[in-house]
Amino acid sequence: MWSYFFGGYGGGSHDGTSSSVPEMDASSGILAIAVVLAALALVWEVKRRRRARS
């Protein structure tokens, strides 16, 4: 199991065939960062409102 996480970065897989990892372009990276920031902002706002009520 651990070889799946730590051993497969060189392009090989368990059965000896090569595996490829899809590349991430800049627009996908920016979109992913925007999603994470939006989630953090939502959590921050919910916590802020809960503190204001109590």
C-alpha cells in the first residue's frame, strides 16, 4: 500500500507499465486556489458571525 504513495513518482506502476499524471495548467491552478480561498473565507465568516452572536 505505501509503495503506491511513495514509490510511484518515477513514472512506473506496480505491474511494470508506465503511468502518466495529468498536468495542471495555469487556469486550473488559479481556479483551485480560488476554491480553497473561497472555502476559507466562508469558514472565517461563519466563525465571525457565531462570535458576534454570543
